[in-house]
Amino acid sequence: MNGNYQNLGFNTNKPTYIPNQNTQPPYTNFPNSGTNQNLDISNDQFQYAYNILNNNPNQIASFYMSYPDSVEWRDRIFTGRIVHSTREYTLLKNEETNEWYVLPSIYLNYVIFNEEVNM
């Protein structure tokens, strides 16, 4: 890696203009929307998922997780009993193997419960 990209066919010319930095991307330009509306929606959805996990301790569930920066741990499924849950992580115990998992919420895709869920 010598930093010489010219022989790879990349265009090394500088752009002739600088785009307007004050414009919003088109996917956030909703009518009557505040600047933090998208953050509020994601926080509400995250809070809702946290409440479901927190209201269902000692239930057996399968956690579908994705680790995008890992080659061997790209997508994993962890199954076990929910011991404790916070906004940042869930503590899960696999009773068959007697293994404990601390699962960061940022990598959580979805959860499948084997029992009825308490809302």
C-alpha cells in the first residue's frame, strides 16, 4: 500500500465545485419536521424494545445479532434465558451449555420469544 492510486484507474482530479453544505439529504427533508425528529423516532423504538426485554425476565428467547466488522461472527444467534436487560446490553444464560452472554444492544436485530410476551 504505497498510496499511489493513479495506476488503478481512479480519477485524481480535484472537483470543480464544492456542494452546498447547508442542504439536508433528501431522505430527511420531511415537511413540518424538526431537526431531531429522526433521532426521537429511533430513541422511541429503542426504548420500546428495551421495555419488552425488561418486562420479560426469566423467559427463553433467541437473540439475532449482527457484527458487521467481523468476518467469522457476521450473524449469530444466541438462545437462552433473559437474566437482566438494560438499554446498553442484555445478560443471557444458556442453560444447556451453562454459558453466559453479555449482548450489546447496538448489534441486536430482533428477538424471538419461546413463551408469551409480557407487554
